[in-house]
Amino acid sequence: MRLPDPNRTQVVLVGVSNYDLMPDLPAVARNVDALRELFTDPAILGLPPRNCHVLHTPTTVDEVLEVVHRAASAALDTLVLYFAGHGVLDGRTAELRLCLRGGDSVNLHKTILFADLRRIVLDATDCEQKVVILDCCHSGSAIGAMSDEHTYIADQSRIEGTYVMTSTSAYDAAMAPVDEQYTAFSAELISALDAGLPHATSLIDVDALYFHVRSELAAKNYPIPHQRSRNEGRKIVLARNKYGDAPVATREMIDRELPELPAGYEAALATPPSELAVELRDLARRDRSTADALLDALAVQRPDQEVAALIEVLTQLGHDHDVQRLLGAAMLRPQQDVALLLAALREMNLTRQSDDLLHHLAESGGVSVAAQVAELRHLHEHELVRRLLDTTVKRSAEPPKLVGLITALWAIGLRDDVDDLLERNVSTLSAAQVVELADALRVAGREEEAFKLYGRSMEKVAGREAAEVTALVAAMAKAGDHALADRLMQAVSGQAQHDPERLYDLFQALQHLDEEAAARLLGTHWQPASGQEVGALARLLRDARHYHQAQSVCLRATTELPGAEILILVDRLRSEGRPIDAHRVLETAGRGGANTARLAELLSGLHAHARSADLHRVSSCVGEVDVANEVVAILHSTGHLEAATAFVAASPMQQGSLKTLLVDRVGEDITALLESLHPALAAQLLLELDAAAATDFLKVVRYETAADIITATTSGEVSREALENLVDFLQLRDRQRILGLLAPAVLGRLIAGVPAAKSASLLALLSSESAVDSLLSVSVEAAAETLAAVGPLGAYRSLVAVENSQAAAWLAGMGPDLAAGLMAAAQPEKIAAWLGAWPSADVAAVLLALPSVTGASVLSGVEPQVAAGWLQGLGPSARPLFASMPWRKVTEIRACLDGPGPVES
């Protein structure tokens, strides 16, 4: 540490003691005058008068800013800026304003925006060290009340690379009575500079100054000042230490008289301990009070090691009362002598007795303990220091007492002892005590230590009011401790789970302080618990016009919530008139927002509630084949086979390929899958497989299921090969029962789609009625081709079962020779009925193709005119027919023919 160069240092002292609209503060003028004398005192800083600028009740903002600017420009070593007066917060921006004579919370144009002063100080780049001290108050009578929330002001007033000290948050009536010489805060500041600090080094840095002032104010039950620093700002030296070398009495020892020897016992000061112990025993039997008085005097007046020796002898004799009397009275010794006594007890291995003395010391208060620690450190009794501090913590665990101890230690520069003390003992405190201690440390500007303590009691801190806890998050982030800030946000968001209003309040409060942290709160740390919670939070955000955040929390739900809860969120959004937002949630879930397990659950839920449009929306957004396959596997394993099918059918990544459903499935699993599928989807699945695999799968299902799948398969476009495989499958002996379950139209499509030989084989397995119905469902050409392949007997069975016109149509489609071959098995009357539906020209060809006897019988059975019409134009070709007919019939037919009959020629 070094003392600032007075010639290169500038001090600006601004004091506003007279006000037009607010109470006057006469003590402020005396503050400024006293500080000017101190800073210019060669024994303290020795500042040249020209370098100390005093402004008593300035009237304009420019006047103050001009002086500060000149001083900041001239300062090449240290710049000190002090302000005392009323302070207000801008009601619109919450910025700190320092009131001039005509200023108040309404007339802000007559106030100094602290940010302007801060900017001037920051611009003083040639100045190595900067100190800002604010003692600002507002409202009330001459007993002023300091500016609004002090920690907020302290946070506002941070200046990088400087040290800032602010007065307390509010003066009460006892703090600054009208007849006091100085304001409470400045009074302690002035006193410390004027008288010096006990146990401090020869130079007073601002940190030691602060803790001394803080300790003094706390002892008077005044509110606590605050400090903030950046870049080692707390090590800036402000003055020489004028404090003398005389021992310092603790507050508990002031005005107390030291015990004197009882009359007649002066020799006890030189009596050896062993003899003295006997005399004390005898005296105690006669006169206990005189014995106690003698013990008190011996504890104070005999040298430290002789007192330790007497304690040892009394302990050996079992005189515990006398030992405790000596230890208690030893507290009245000068602190240096107490330290020596402790060291003697330690060296003589009187551990229990030294512990008892430490207990007495621990009860003496933070200032006394700190002074004793300083003495022990001077003797290099580090173990005794540790034991004393630990004992004090255990016996005074209440945060106010502990803070008093820490403050006293800091005030005399024992920072390392504080760090060690906290590290060793914080685990013995309750969460509430740890947090209260951390608050006090933060008020004292010890953010690093405070943050460490907050980190030990995150759950307790997280339960605070939204504004309070978010301010702490922002402070941690601003101090660079982002990991701790994130931990606190994690704890806060965890406690806010199921409480969207609390979470919204936290977001709102954090948004004003740190937008990035607010975004992380909702985007990273908060874990949505239900669809209703997400919906409620989104509604609150939308109502406050945070539209982007509202949508973001809904989309994030797809990565955190179970599928059922995502559905609840979607329904809530739609009920609130947000259908597009609902669509985005579903689409995000499909695009990878949800993991595969959540996605599978969502799909099964949509399928269970018959929400096919939503299911298709989700499915169509799945963008990776591996994801789609995994989702299908999960749906399979959980028994949601129909949902898996619907998903695959809608998934563009599968390109309609249902073969995905068969991945890693065997035996009974495949049977269950096919049985569960809609026949149309099962048909699609089979069509994607090779022929052999398709028919193998049909073998494992029930006849009824196979019939449904075949029906669905033939209802659309299907290859000839696939139809042939189905026909082959149906002709298997153990599958022929399926034929009876198929509709004629289905059988007809099979008949029409395969070669005649296969269709004939299939037709042969059908009942007469089923065969006829099947043939009736196909084209005449297809039926004719099939009947031709069946053979005469089989064809005849079908021909005679239908109307003559239908049979004639089928026969006509075969050609004369084939038709004649099938008709040959029929009775002449039936043949005549069939041919009656044909054109005459076509009949002649069939008659010639029939056996002559059969043809003649047909002609004989019809009217001569009909027969003549069929034979017209045959000429000689008709001779075999006439040869087999009765002559009379021939004569009748000839009579009806035009021209000469064939027989004549």
C-alpha cells in the first residue's frame, strides 16, 4: 500500500445543507468543513488547499459538474468525490439523483444525475485511483432519512476501477438529531480519519476505514453503510493512521476498575504457586468472598506464566472453582497479557483451561475478540487464533454477532482470518444463518465471500421475493460468477415449478436487470411440469406482450413434457384461440423437439383419441429415418401397433413404406402386428414385400384376417405377379377355406388379373354359385377366357347356371371353335337357346364346329325359319347337318331358304 501523492491528488467535497423544498441539513456544512481540514492536514494526507475543492450548497447542476470535471482532469494519482445532502430516486428510471437546493423528487431538473458524475469519473483515465463517498438523505425533518434502498444505490454507483462507499438506507430519529455536529455516517468517517484506527497499519485503506465505520455505527444500533469496489479498489489508501501505540480496551472494559489485593495479602504476589494454592484452600474454608477477591487480584496482577502455574496447581488439587475464578478475572488483564496467558497455558498443555479462557473471550464481543486475535497473531499463536475464532462462532452463532466479529476482524485488516473462519465454520450454521451472514457480507461489499455463502444455501436464497432474488442473480452475473448465477436460477426455477405466476414474476424482475439471464431462466433452468403450467405461463407472458417468450416456452415444453401433457397444452392453446401456436407445438415435437420416447407417447395419445389430423401433422414433421424407426420400435414394444402403423403411413421419411413395422419382429409379434393393422395398411405392407414373404405372412393370420387383407389388396392397383401369388396362396389345401370368405367381386378381380390357366384353377375350387357370381363380376372377355380354360364340364356347370343371354355372351367371346367345344356337352335345346341370342352369321360357324349329329339336333329343335336363317349362305357346308336331320325337317327348312337348297345341289 502507498499514500496518494498529495500534489497529484484531487478532492471534491460537495455539501448541500440548505433546501427550498426539503428539510435543511445544517450538519452537512460541518461535514464538508471537517473533511477539508482533515484532507489538508499534513499528518493525515497533506493535500494542498488548491487541490481540495469545496462546494457549499451549489445552486446549479453545471456548477457541480464543471468542478468535478476540472478535478478529474487534473487528478493524476487519486480522485476523491464526496457528496452529502438529500438523494432521491427517479420514479421513472429508478436512477439515483443528488438534490441541489431547489431539487426534490418532483423537480428533477434541479438534481444531479449520478450517472453524469460517474461518467466524469470514468473518463478520468489518467487517474489511477478513484474514491466516491455518498452521504445522501431525503425527506423528513432535520433528522434526515437517507436515500432509498441502500444496496440498490450502492449497486448503481459502481464505477469500474474505483471504490464507492454509501451511507445507510434510512436515518431514524436517533441518527442525526438537529443539534448533532455531523451526520451519523460522516461523523464516524471524520472520527476515524482524525483519531486513526486501532490495530491497523500505518496507512488506512478504504476497506479498513469502511469496516471501522461500520462497526461503530452497528454498535450504536445505526443502519449499516455499504461499499462496492472494482479492480482492487478497496486497497486504495486514503490517509495516514494517527492512532497511537497505547493498548485498546474493549467496550466491555471501559470504566471498570481493576481488582485490588485484600488487605494483609500483599505477599501473595510473590508466594510460590504450590504454597499459594494451600493458603487459598484454607482461606476459602474461612472466608469464601475474601478468597475470591484474592483470586481476582492475582489473575490481574501476577505475571502470565505465574498465573498459568497457579492454575495448574489448583487443577491438580481439584479446586475447579478457584481455577474458573482465575480465568474469569484474567479477562480484566490488558489484551496483550491475556494473549501471553493463553500462550502459557498452551505451552503447559493446559488445554481444557485454555479452552475455558477462550470461552470467556468469545463472550466479550466481536471488537474484543478481534483485538485479541491481533495480539495472538503478533505472538504467532496461529492455533490459538483458530481455536478462539471457532469458539466464538460456536458460542455466538447468531448472524448479527458473527457479522460483528467479521466486521471487527476486517476493520483491523485480518482478512485472511475471516476467510479461514468462514471456511471452517459455515457448515455449523443453519441455512437461514448462512444467508443472513451472506447478506451482511454483501452489504459490506464482500461480494465474493457473500456469493460463496449463498452457494451453500441456494434453496433458502431461492425462496426470496422475486425482485430480491433476481437482483442477486444479476449481481452474480455482473461480478462474473455466471456458474453461481445459473445455480441460483436453477434453484429458483425449481421452487417455482407448478407456480407459473411466481415464475412469471421472476422473469419480469430479471428481464429489467439482465435480459440474457431472463432468457436462460425460461429457456434452460425452468423445467416444465405440466401442460397446464406451461399454458398458464404462456398466457401471462402474452398478456404482458412477451410474445416471443410465450411461444418459446410452449415449444420448449415439447422437450420436457410427457406426450400426454403436450396434448393438454395443445388443447389449452386451442381453447384460448391459439390454433397456430398449437400447430407449432405439434410440429416442433415432430421435428425433434421431443425425444423419441415422448414422441411415441404423443403419437399413441393422438391415435387413442382419434386425432388423425394432429397425428398426421406430427408424423409429417419427423425428419430423420433413425428417429422414425426408433419411434416405431417404441410403439411396438408398448403395444401401440395401430399408432405405429398410422405414424409410418404418414411419415415422409418412410416414404409410405410400412416394412419399417416389421423391423426386428418375428413369430407371434408379426401375427399380432398383422392382426392389429387395418386391412388396407396390412395390404400395403404385403405389397411392399416380395411375393414369397407376402404369402408367408398371410399364413400366420386367421382366415378372416387373410380374407380382409386380400380384399384390401385387390381393391387398388396391384401387379399381375402379386395377384398370381395370391391365387397360388388360395389354392393351398389349408388356405382354401379363405375362398368362401371372399366376395365375388374380389374373386372376380383375382380371376381377371391372372392368366386363364390360373383363373381356371381357382374357379374350379369354387362352388357353382360362387363361381358364377365371380364370373358375373368380370368382363365378358375375362369370363369367356376363364371358361374356355376350365374345360367343357366345368364351363357347362357355370353356363347352365346363368341366363341364356349371359351364357351366350360368354360363349360368343370365345370364338366358334371354343364355344362349340363347350356347347357339345349341353342338350340341343340349351344350345339352341344360347345360339338364339347370337347373330345368325356367328351361329352358322358354331353349327359347323359342332358334331354333325349335335348340330342337326339343334336345327331340328328350332323353327324352320330360325334354322333357315342360321344356315343362310352356308351352301354345301351345310350338307353334313341336313344329312343327320329328318327329311321332313329338311324340307321345311329348305322351303324357308332363299334360292335352291343345298341338297339339290
